[in-house]
Amino acid sequence: MKGSAEPPISTRRKLTFLRRAESYPETAGEAVEVIETHFAWIFLTASHAYKMKKPARHVWDYGSLEVRERGCRAELRLNRMWVEQIVRIQQQYVRENRLLLAARASHLVEGHGDLRPEHIFLDSPTGVPCIIDCLEFDARLRRLDPAEELAFLMLECHRLGAHDAAENLGRGVLDSLQDAVPRGLLHFYMSCQSLNRAKVAAWHLRDHRGARRARHWRSRTESYLSDADHYARWAVSDHSKSRRPLESAVTTAPDACPAC
């Protein structure tokens, strides 16, 4: 029929096209690296990064009864008692540090919201590190304490095994900001971010499209829960021992802290 709209291209066909090196003029036959995140796919060529958002509003939207049942069963497999224990320890820290946490409200800025090592581009033509891929979909998630943003970056550095880099980064940034952040507060923020990352990883278990990677996401969830547990305990321990500013934000990383 003349003038009728063309049928939409399926997500599968788009992914197939974007995974092919010949789809990009700059690849010269080189393979395209594909990275899947919670909300998108990223396609890396030799000189560019292309991003395609996932079509679902959220990956945890359930399309059928079968998918909803699978999600419920996956959620039940998580250790509820472990999560509740972590939250109780975090709440203990909050109760014992109400004045400190209230005071940090005056430090809030609009930051990145999801700052990890892969979001820092060091090879900029200007020679200045470039921060990329901030959370653009919710400004509330970007408004936070700079110490919390730093804690998240330190957490991810530790998970990659870059322990010295994490410690030096923590000291250097806080020295530059002239911000005397108690080490217990950094540990508290690291625990909160670990718990949040565990939640995000667990959401992938509800996505039927990622069923083949269920073992990966389950391991990732448990790894972040382990981090959340360690850092929450250290936060409370740090508070009971000392309120000194950061000398060494994290002297060692948790034993169960594999790179993701």
C-alpha cells in the first residue's frame, strides 16, 4: 500500500548489524568489541564507541508469567538473611553517625552518578582525563556527596586488583578537595554502593534474554554482597576505633573481591 510505514527493524537484526566490522567505515576489518550494560549495548571500534539503548523501559519489566516466575525464583535463591544482615550493619552506622551524615548534605554536588574505571578516558588528545557516560536519565542519581562518588571509584579499583591506585586516588582527591572525610564514612559509602551493584546484577537474573549468563550474574551478585558485608563491618569498626580523617582509605581489599 502506497505511503504505508515500513515495519520496524527488530533488536536482533540491529545487534547483528552493529556487531559486524564491515558496518563501520573506520574498522578496516578489525573486530568490534561488544559490551553489554544494564541499559544498553556498546560497540567499540578502533576509534569510536557506539551505544544503543535497550528497547525495554527496564530490564526488570516482565513480559510473561513464565518470566515473572523465573524472576521470583531467582530472587528467592539470593541469601535473604545475608542482605538483611548487611542492611542492619549499615543502619547501625547511620544511627551512630547522624550528625556526620547530616553535615555531608552541605557537600552535595551534581556529579557522574556511576563513576567506574571504565568511565575514565586517559588517552585524551588534550592530555586531561575525560569522564564519560554519566547517568543521564535521572538527575537525582547524579546529585551526591563527592566522597560517595570517590568511594564508588575506589571500590571498583579494588575489585580490579588495583589496590595501590585506589588508596592513592582516595588520598589525592581528598587532599585536593581539602575535605577531611573519616575513613569509616568512605567504607560506609563503599558498602552502600556494593549493595546497589549487587541489586543491579540480580536484576539481570530476571531477564530471560540473559538466561545463558545466569551463572555469571549470580556470581557477580554474591561478590558484591560480600563486598557490602566487609565494608559495612569496617565502617562500624572504624567508627568505634577512631574518627580520624582518611590516612589510608582501605588498607586491604576484602578476601572475596574478584574482578567483575
